[in-house]
Amino acid sequence: MNIYTLIIFLYFTIFIIDSAPINSKSNSISIKKISPKHSLKEVHQFYKDYFMLKYQNIYATDQDKLASAKKRLSESVNLTISNFLGYYGEFTIGNQAFKTIFDLGSSDLWVPSQKCTQHSCRIHKRFNESLSKTFNPIGTPFSIEYGAGAVTGITGKDNVLVGGIETVGQIFGLVKEEIGKLFALQEFDGIFGMGFDANSKIKATTPFSNMVEQKAVTNPYFGIYLQRSNDTGHTGTLTLGDIDTTKFIGNLNYNNVSTYEGEYKSWILDVDDISINGIKLNFKNRQALFDTGNNLVFMSYEDAATYHKFINGSSLNNDGIYTVPCNTTDQVAYIIGGVSYNIDQSDLTTGSDCSSSVQPGGGGDMWLIGDAFLGNVYSVYNIKDFTIGFAPVSK
């Protein structure tokens, strides 16, 4: 896991459902969005560096660029602190409650340990081994680098309860040191990875995989609903092992997740195209990483330029940021698996300066798609069939 799994963001043939979709509020938890506190102008370079490092293997960026990005991030730590992005909620481990980011872009569970005495740990909830009768130490050391910081610690095993679902013997990280100031002012205590097992940095089965293997959930998928940018509250819902049919209209359409280096590591899909005002832009052979830790859609400079040629009144300012009219009426749709998903016009811009929700910063033919798209769909992530399903959200 990279922290690049935390900001801005994080993240998805036919999918066969063993039983009919149901509204399972008992298996759902409320998640709350952490929103950026700076303008896009102030953090644009930061975002690009962040995602370059988060997905450095997939983007295959050269080492000089990675080193430069890491240096810039380390020098902008104050900006980093106030611009974590993502959705957090509550869970318990060893009967101790924590606030955690539920992150599509990572695959590990970790929380601060009582043995971490740094300020960034002391102002958050810390796991106390002596308070859990079900805790078992493992002691395998781990270190996870986050560009502008890092965490180190050892592994342990305990029972996890989230959304009314309990799993036994989950391996997780007990952080003993937080290097840098990255976590000092965050609203969450730790990270709860929702990715694939192959992406685990502590070499553990993910919490959701354990739910499936232990039959704590009926189905091997989870659903995510995010409020659109013009909604109030900046909240969402994570439903484990079921589908909340009250959150979408029509049918869910499923698409195969792509592998990377022969393994399922990230929620990656093929993207057919984008249409603007009924005109297809003729993008070919594009793929996208889906990440709830990202507000925007990042593309290569060439693709972002093509996109904005079709957005009436768009322009590229001196800071390298695209802006669009605040009252834009353009009709934008992303075409995935032959299905068009319309984007609410409020999601074509972001911030008071009406920056475009599509910005340059992706790598080659790989896009990074965040809430500007995901807030318009109900999405379902299947870890056994390796598919992602989308349906338009209920309005």
C-alpha cells in the first residue's frame, strides 16, 4: 500500500450474482468524505505527484521523475496534511473502535499501536493489546512509505467487526512509528484496504477477503454509494456482501477487471470512450483506475487537451489547470462496456474557481477516475469474479 492510496485519491465478462440484489442496511455503514481545504491551483502539482507515486508501477514512470515527485511531496508536507482525500467510517478490532479510511487503492489494514508515543499517534485512537482477549501477536516487521512520510511497525492478529459483520483472526499492522507529519491532523486513525490480496504490503489476506472466506458475508462483493458534489453532507454508504437497491435505478452492468503483471492488484477497467454533447471523442485502448480517494479524473496531457476542445468555453490557465464555465450546460458521458454513464453538470467543475473536474496528470493510456464519475453511479466490486458493476444513482 502506498499513501498515495489516501489523498485527493483510491478504487473495478459478465458478473453472475448468486442471489437477487437486496437492500441490506444491516450490512451497510455510513462513510464520510474528507474534502480538500485548498484550491485546485494550490494542490494541482501535489495531486499529480501523489498519484504518480501511488501508482508508480502501473504508470511505469522513470526513476528521475519519481525522485522529483517524492522530493516535492516532502517539501509540501503542510499542504499534504490538510488535503487528504477519501471516505472514512468506523470499525472495531479487538473490541476497540477506530475511524478508518476505506480505500479502494490499497489492501492492508493498520492502526496505531499503544506503543507509538509520537504526537501523531497520541492524538488518535491507539490499539491496546492488553484490552483484547482475542489478540495474538505475530511480530512480523513492516514498513510502508508514503512519499512525504512512512509508517513502520509489526503485525498482529485479532477479530474485526464492521457493519455488523465479524471476522476472526484478521492479520493487521500495529504502527509503532509514523515518520513525518503526514498523519498528524487527519480525521481518521488508520487504513482499511478494500483492494485485492496481491497488493497487500504486509502479505496478508484483506479484511473483506476474510469476510468472504469465513462466510461472514453472503456474496463476494461490496457496493459503494457516494453523494454527488451538489448533494449536501459529503457522505456515502459502504454495503458489505450485498447490494443496496435503493441507491440506483435500472440494471447494474458488469465489466471485467484487468490484471497487471498477471495479477489482480487494482480496480482497473477498459474504457470505451467519452462523449460530449453527443459527439464521441474517439479515445482508443484506454484503461482507468477507479479510486474513491480522488475527487477528479486525471488523464494524460494529450487526452485532457482533447477532452477540453469539446467543452464550450474551457481554457488552460497559466498554472496548467483547465477551467470551464461555472454554468456549463455541456452533456458529458463516459462509455464503459458499451454503456453510457451521464455525468451531472455539477460534477464537470470543482471548487469556487470552477476548475474542470478533468485535469492532466495521468500516465499514458491509463486514466485515474475518482468521485467526478463515481458520484454519478452506484458501483459494485467483486473480488471473486473480478468485476465492477455500475448503475446510475437514484436522484
